[in-house]
Amino acid sequence: MIELSWPQVSARRLERAGLGASTGHAGPAEVVAAMCGAHAQVMSAAEASIGLRLDGVTRAHVRAALWETRSLVKTYGPRGTVHLLPARDLPMWVSAMSSVPASHHAGPPSFRMTPEQIGQVVAAIREVLAGAEMTIDELSDAVVAATGPWAGELVMPAFQGMWPRWRQAMAVAAHRGAFVFGPARGRKVTYTAAPAAPPASGVGRWAGDGLGRLVRSYLTAYGPATPEQFAQWAGGPVSWAARAFEGAELEEVLFEGRRAWVAAGDTAVPGEPPRGVRLLPYFDAYLVAGRPRELLYPGAAAARALAGGQAGNFPVLLVDGTVSGVWHQRRSGSKLDITVEPLRDLTPAQLRELDEQVERVGEVLEGRPRLTIGPVTVGAHA
């Protein structure tokens, strides 16, 4: 059995996630495919995640890919969180994520929905958004009209108010391909029908197997990994992930002495350990998928850059493949004040790389950056 070390795996993941010396990706859709989706709850962070992996790309290019050429779509992805995904891969994602067993017992009985009610809401969303773009209020009125008053009962605590019952099915509806996000209408989010997509492409029997393709894509980017780690990343039960691994063509390896899996035959690693300085924004895919946490966040990094063990709540400074600090950016007009708090001493060469990364952040976000090295006083993102 092949044995792989953390430096080997770290270098492999950095290269494949578009964080190596040369990404080799042609544009936003290609790099998002390599990342297995870009977390987009914080849209500026998604723009930074993509732009920092591509030479000369700014947030304007990402927005054009999303709203003009439509090579990207914004929808609910792994863990039921908002992601940017390649439009060409949407059939794979819908096939894979719709296979996650639904939990019908989440939350108090007063606002649960039955499987039949969830199905009604999904069907209603699909029907009312065909050829339309709606704000959440317009969509809510249409869904309640199509299903019944029960769907509109204000039973879900949300921020300072209450949401109608049907909204708990939004992630499920997206996972079943009923909608994607549409372009903003002023300051309001809109929703629209999912775009028509070509038949799923692939090799052999994997062409139509969305879950199998997603497992292999995930392992290509973030393997070696285990079913438990895939379940945590995707937001499904371990039993579901284990079955997905059993149905895929995988190869077992030893990763730092522990059993893990890669796609069959995909055991290649770079010849050199990871090198370089990177600034990664909130919820960067590399951070969220990166496990084991104790190897990616060694020593003081675990206490400083994880929030209750959860990755992504802090933007991080990555040095030679491991988290070595946190950072924050504050915008005022075109000015970007970027504060970086290293958790280790940086060499002169690494400080020069940090300067280059700060300049690159400014280019991606179309601002004029200024670097301060010192404590970051902003807490974790919720």
C-alpha cells in the first residue's frame, strides 16, 4: 500500500486547488471546478478565492462569468451553503446532492415539514420560477399560493423576525435543481430557474453517476480522504458517504499512517514540498475541505484561526502549506486596509511574497491596498 506524508499531500492539494506556482486553469469556471465549488455566502470572499487563483482576473471577471456568460451559477452547494458552481457541472451537483438523505426531524415539531410537503414546495418553486426572476417576497407569495396557507406560517426564527415554514426547504429545492440565484434587483436577491445544461460528461459509467463523479472530483482536489471527511464536507450522513465510496473506483493508501482513499491510480505527488505565501479569504474551499485539521492548522494556528474547530471563519495566512496567521481587510472607497497577523517569523523572502499577495488582493478586489503587520482584532465570521 502506498504511503503518503503530509508535505506530499499538502503540495498535491495546493497544486490541484489552484494555489501552486502555476494554476494552469483557463478561467473562473475551470478553477471553481478544480476547487469543487467556491463558498459564496460572503460574495467578496468568493470573488477573492477565485481571482487569487488566476493571473489577471478581478472580481469583474468573476461577476461576468456569473451574470453575463453564465459559465458560473450561484446556488446551494455542499452543507446547504451558498456556493458558486460551474454551470456545466450543475447536473452532477444536482444528482449528487439530491441523493443526500433528507432529515425530516430537524428543529422543533412546531415547524417541521413532512416529505410530502417538501415535495410540494420543491414542485411549486420549480413551476413559478420557470421563465421568471423573483425576490424572496415574491417567491414566498407564489409558493404559498401554489401550496396552501400552511407553507406561509411564520414559524422559523430568523435574525430579528420569523420566516415562513416553506423556506426550510430552499436548500433541498436547490439540490433538486428547482432554482438558482438570479441577478440582484437593486439591493434585493432574486431567484430564477436553473439553466438548461448539456448531458453530464464523464468517462464510461461515471458519465451519469453524479455522486460517483463528485466523490472522485473531491478526492482529486482534497484526497486522500475518508468517507467521514467527505460526509462532513458535503453535509450528509457517514453511511451515505460510505456507500458512495464503495460505489466509486477508489484506491486505499496510508496517509500519515492512517487509512484514506484517492481515485484509483491517482497517487502522484509533486517532487518538492509546498512552498510559498498565500492569503486565503473567508471560507476558502481549501480551508473548509482541508483535513486533518491538526496538520493544516498546527500548534497556535488551531487556537487562533479555527472557530470551535470550524475552518473558514477567519481569513488566513498560508505559509509553505500550513496556516501560519490570520488577516482582515477593511474597505473605505477604493482603499483597502489589510492587516496580517503572522503566527511565526517570516523571512525577508516571505515578506516580499506577502507584499505581492497584498497587491494581488487589491487587484482582484479593484482597490488600493495598504499592508499593516500586527494584531487582527476582528472576531470570527458567523
